[in-house]
Amino acid sequence: MRAGRLLLAALLSCAALAAGAAGGPTKVELLDLDSSLSDPPAPATPAVNALRGNAVEVVLPYREHGSWVRITTASLPAEPRLVLNGVALGSATLVLPGGRAVTRAKTEPSDDPDASSVASVFALPPDLAPGTTLLLHFADHHRNLVDVRLMSAAEWRAYERTLIAFSLAVYGAMLAFVVIAATYWTILRERMFADHALYLLSLLAFMAVTSGLFYVAFHDGFWSRAGIQAQWGLATMAIAFAVGFSARFLDIARDLPRTARGLEILRATLIALAIAAAVSPVATPRLGASMSVLLVLINFVLVGLGVHAALRKNRYAGYFLIGWVPLTASTTTRALQAAGFVEIPYEASFLSILGALWEALVLTAGIADRALSFRRERDVAQHLARHDGLTGVLNRRAAQERLDEAFGESRRHGSSLAVFFLDIDHFKAINDTFGHAAGDAVLVAVSKRIVSQLRSSDVVGRWGGEEFVALLPGASPEIARAMGERIRRVIEAEPVNVEGSRVPVTVSVGVAMLDARNKDSADLVHLADEALYRAKEKGRNRVEEALAAA
């Protein structure tokens, strides 16, 4: 909310400044000249176009050596400041009367107190006479939209404070979303979350470098040398990770496997292109416009995939479209503006920031939902991996693990441990007489009756076929014997109803207590198994204890 209020304040501030200056007589001309700073224009150099006002938008064309703009002043505000800004503005040099030149570049912050980190700001001489001609040289080779303003120092400083506060609030919010996505990836190890974190991080870095604030901290080294190329590289990297995230978030591979493979190739290609653009020693002035067009196309493709997923009843498509459609509209506007294809106020670039924040908020909610879904699926998978699919009790592997744990704890603490080995009597005859469905129903009923008689600390598992194992930590021989008898009686007492038939069921139980002769849990199970077989030999439907050590 704070970022939204700051954005509104910034837009209203700029709108007020532009409205107050719209009728100003300052003349701004883009000259028909492609030359470097060392080759200034002659006074009679013709202009490509001429604009009037104290706040105008100039579209710089592609130039091999740079562009010249001629400014003819009229009335000046108190402590006049010439303020230049652009989405991808590089170095700009103001040539004052008498030939003195002052250069500003966001990539190289100046110690001059009149300079700014968020715009190219020039302090004009307060005694500048009306009708004085100023020359501006832009070193950019690429097509670009530049906002040119003439305002007082007080107006500029007020706007600068609002802009910096807004930018820092946005960066803080974006960084929080990056941390959330990275945390999901750390926990779940799903690449979708990593792509979203890297997309937001690349977008955050792109915002910071285009605003100029990034270079306050990193004004030396690679980023400063790379300049505009690094900005385009970050934008391209953000597109790459957005493609990867979208494909996985929408689960494109399920319905459109070929499209998913194509998106993977596109993602890898864009990452390679981003790295190449950032480190290339050769200037690529048309890369920005090319990437702007590509960004627009990719955004519309992703929206189309979101619509397709929504039609396929993908529950996450709603999150995607709610977040991505406004982002597509705002970034398309900014991309076309940055490339100079559309002439709209510079403040419209703030809409892309607002769109990015909205997308990050909505899709962070979406990935939270997706993370919960992953967690549920993982919990279900873990449950199925450890539990018997028919009866719901532990399977043999999980029961063995719990038995090993209970054996170790009882040995360490000197506590007692009882193990039951239970077998359903005449189970083959039940299957042969009543059918396998009846046999399954008997297994389910027996497992429920066993569980109903055990304590909360006890464990039961299906050992295989019609055999069950129960662990009773801390049970004395008397408690174990009584528990075994109670289980036997409960199972015998009530036949199992299967499709109108009452199937009588009994069990034989072998009981073994942990003692000094048990080297490991396998010995304990073996003793319980021996006791079970004695119960079988003595007529079944009975409980037998393991023989005491000699």
C-alpha cells in the first residue's frame, strides 16, 4: 500500500509539473545530424522536428555516433535544472554557452551536488539570457524515448525524494517476493520456484539499473562498463526465467508436450543471449528494440497458454491470468515506449513497475497454493510408501523400521518391549469359499479390530498376506498376554459381514518379550513367529508366548 501511495504521489507530482510547463515557450529540436561529441553541429543545422514546452518527450533515432538536441530557452525558473530521463538512457552531455561541457550518466554517478542517481540533471546558470541556445549530445546509438524537463531546483528535489522513496519501497517488496519464492524452492526443490525467484530477481535488478540507484552501490567494475548492454541482458534474463516459470506453473507439458519442449529451448536460448548481450564488447544498438518486440510476443504467447490452461480446468491458470494480463499490458507499453515506437509520457513507465508488483503478489499467492498442493501430494506419497494400501496400517518396511527403533530405544533405556505376530486362521479357505473380495474385507476388519484394542503408543503393521505384527513398547508380560487375549476375543466375537454373508474369523497370536538373548529385532520377531506356530499346532484361535530362555 505504501508503494502504491508513493506511486500515486509521483505520478501526480509529475503531472502537475508537466501541466504547469506545458505551455512554456522553451524550444527543443532534434537535429538532423549523426555525429559524436567532438563534432558539434553548426548553428544552421536543420532540425528533424521541433517541440515547445518545459516538459517534452524526444524520440532519439538509431545513430552511429549519437544524437544532438538543440534547446532554445525563454523564461527560466528559479535555480533552473535541466532534467533528462529515459528507460534506457545512457550518457548525455550538455554544452553550455562558451563551450563548457558537463556529462551525466546513470552508470557513472557524479560527486557533483547538483547531480542525481535517478536522472541526468544539469544545473543551468541562473543568469542565462532568454533565447540562449544549449546543445545536448546523447551518446546512445539505440532508439530511445527521452523525457526533457526544465524545472526549478526545489521542484526537482521534491520529485527526486518521492521517486527514490517509491523506488526503495518497490525494491523492498520485490525482494520479499524473491525470498518467498527462493524459500519454496529450498524446501521443495521444484525448478518452478527457482525460475520464479530468478525472474523476480532479474526484474528487480533491471528496475534498479534503469532507475540508476543500482549504480550508487555498484558504480565500478563490470556493471558500469557494461552499461546499457547489461540492462538489456537483465531484461532478457527476466524473460527467460518468466518463460520457464510459466511453462511449469501452468503444467504445459501435460497437455502440450511439444510446446513445453519449445519453451525449454526458448528459455535456454534467451539465457545464452542475455549473457552474451551483457558481456559483449561490441555495442548492439538494435538489441533493445528487438528484445522489446520479442517481449511483447512472448507475453501474448504466455497469456494464450494461460487461457488454454484455464479452458482445460487448470486451477492455477486463474492466478496466472489475473497476474500476467495486467503485467503484459504494462510491460508492452513500456517496451514500446523504451524502443520509441509509441510516444507516451515518461511517467507511464511507472505502470510497468505497478504491473510487476501486482504480478509478483498474485503469483506469489499462486505458488503458495501450488506449494501446498505439492506438500499434500508429497504427504500422500509418503503415506502410501509407508502404509498398506488395503488395510491402512503400516506396511512391512515401515513396520520393520519402527521395530528397529523400538528395539534400540528399549535396549538403551532398559525398558520392556512386546511383539505380537498375528495370523488369520484358515484364510485360504475364506478366499476359496467366499471369494477374494471377502478375503480383502476380512483383512480390513481384522486390522481395524487390532488397532481398536491397542494403546496410542502401540504400532501395528501388515507383515504380508494374512499376517500382522504389533509392537507394544513398555508393556509388561502380563499386559502383553492380556492384550493378546483381548484382541483374539474381539476378532472371534463378531463375524465379518461381506455382501450379506457372515464370515467367521479367528486369529492365532504369538507373543515375544525382549530379553537378553535377542541380538536384534529379527531375533524378537523370530521368537514371536515360533510362538505363533505353536498356537497353530495347538488348534489355532489362541495366544501363545515365546518359550523362556533356558
